[in-house]
Amino acid sequence: MTRVLFIHQNLPGQFRRLIRYLQTRSDFDLVAIGEETAVRREHPGPRVRVIGYPVPDGAGEKTHHYLKHFEACVRRGQSVARVCVELQKQGWTPDVVVCHPGWGEALFVKDVFPQARLVVFCEFWWSAEGSDVGFDPEYPASFDDRLRLRIKNSVLMQSLLAADDGVAPTRWQRDVHPPELRGKIREIHEGIDTTLLGPDPQARLALPDGRVLTRAQPVLTYVARNLEPYRGFHVFMRSLPRLLAGNPALQVVVIGGDGVSYGRKPPQGFDGYRAALVDELDKAGTQVDWSRVHFLGKVPYGVYRSALQVASLHVYLTYPFVLSWSMLEAMASGTPVLASDTAPVREVIRDGENGFLVPFFDVEAWAARVLDLVARRDEIAAVGMAGRATVQRRFDFGTVGLPAYLELLTPLARPQPRAAA
């Protein structure tokens, strides 16, 4: 019996499919630790013992602002360490711990369980050059930002130094880590369910106003956890007037919340970037047929899947940052994807072969390319299927991600005690 402990602030997070699979195996004993709010929102399954910890206090008012994130992570790491100590007192000690280190939860795991194999999920390493910070001239980085990032990475560095293994979803995400730490990190994506996702000629998407979209009409989709600049929402919104004027039949489906997952808050006076950009377009006197733009907010997975399946084209934009599941899931659905020509995307998409690329900031180019590809949607169907084949070959959970993770979950060989002389 292999004992595995999963730790994630937003449980189950990236470990959702892995935890779900391990529950089908009688040779794994699973415990999961997460923030109480996440545990109440989504339980990872019946064969997992789940323990929630209370949201810890943040940094003090007089804490230096570079250290606020660091202090909050230390407090969270302490909360997790206390839960681990209680597990130990109860006689449960893991063979393997799989943890996302981004919020500090991995900091003290090895102090409680020194013999356990610690695997940390190396999602991203912050940098003042060559990635997200300073990429967008509309949101420039200050010298202060550069200094703050160095301290922000301290939590990731300490966690990775303590770990036995690191896992990064893509090669680019692995390579943004410092060379001194990169040797510990394996490239293993958490996996896309390509059996659940795939083309469906009969797919239908019911809209809140009662209309139903199908593959018979031109449909464009845009998806992000939250509608914000990190995922190019401002570029996408500014292309809408040209898109809608250029194709009077085009329907646009937008899925995502109005919060902020990454980056800075929306302009003062606005609840989100959507409101700010609608206001910008209105003040510019731009004519937008909002009756053909459907903001669905955050939706159940089945609705999201139907949206991808009815789409003639899916657009995906991102700063040089973490690659979204949504791009890979759109590709897995057989939907042609037009994406930003940024480093994490170029690792997966080859323009004209398994998808299409456009410079991130070129609003005119985005509009022109969308209109051209939607007009040729039957012709580019083969590119969409090539995209699906790419995801099946490189990112499928069952055949690629799962076997690699199972190898990591094999406990380290422990030295046997020597016989007395």
C-alpha cells in the first residue's frame, strides 16, 4: 500500500484527474490537505481523506511590501505543518507528498516527514525579463516590481530545494526556472482528457436568451478563468468591432469570470476588465453589436465543452506565462485554434499545421485572421484535427501524464538496516 498525501491551497487543483484515478486503485491510501474554503467547494472523491486548514492571517501592516507575500506563505506553511504533525501523531505517514508550492504549503513538509518523497508542482518562476512582467507596454513594470519578484521567488526556491522532484507541465515552464534548479524538474503535464473531449457534429449550445448555437453557423469562442490582460482580453475586446462588422452572421461566445487571477486590478471605478473595456469602446464611439456577443461567465464543464464543440474557431491569447488548459482542451475538441505568437504557445502550435498564430498586440491582424479563418471553416477543419492529434500525442492524461506520475509515486527505496556483526 502506497500512502500519498496531496497538498493544494485550491484542492484538488492540478491534481484533480490524478486523484480521481488513484481512487480506482486499492493499492493507494490517499489523504489530501487544502484550504477549508476549497474543501467545502469541491471534495476530490469518496476514497480520499480530506483535511481542511483555516485561512491563515496575512502579513502585518508594518511588514515591508516585498515581504507581504513571503510572510503570508510562511503562515500558510505553518498551518499545513500543523496538520501534518497531527497526521503523524495518528500514525499516518506518507510515502509520497505531492504539493503545489506557490502559496507556501510545501515549505515545512520535509521537516515533518523527512523520509517521504516530496514532489512539488513547478508551475512558474517569476522573472523581471523574458516572461510576463514587463511584456505588455500598457501595464509597464516598475523597478520596484523587479525587486519584489526576487523575494517572491524565495518561497518557490526554498520549496524546490527541499523537494526530491519537481514537475513542470511544459518545457517552457520548466525552462523559466533558474539553471541551478532546473535539473530537479521533470516535464510532465497534468493531462487532458481526450476521451471526454472531441468533435461532435451534433453539439448544441443553449444561450441564456433561449437561442441555440450549432456548428451550422459561424461561432467564435474565447475562454479564460477570468477576463483580464494576462490572457489578452483587452486585445480580444478591441478586435470585436472589426470582427462583428466583417461577418454579420458571426456569434461570439465568451466564458470566464470578472475577477483577476493574475496581474493588477482593473481600472478604478470598474468591477472588472470587461466593464472597463466595454466603457472604452462605447466612449470611442465604436459600433458593437452586443446582441451577438454572449458573456456566459463561469459555466459548468458540460456547457464549456459544448461551446468548444460548436465553435468554428477558438481564440487564445496569453502573455509569456502558464499555458492554459483551455487552449489544449479546445485543440482536443478538434476545434481550430488561433493563438498568440508567444513562447508558451509556440511550444505546442505550429502556424498552419496544427493551429494558427498571430502577434499578441496586433488588433488588426487578429481581426483579419479571425475573419479569414471563419470564412474558411470547412477548409481548416483538418488543421483542427491535427491539433487534436498533437494533444493526444503529447498531453493525454491516460497515455502520457498518468504513466509519468505513477512513476513518481513509487516510493524511494529506503536503506535496509545492517545486520549486527
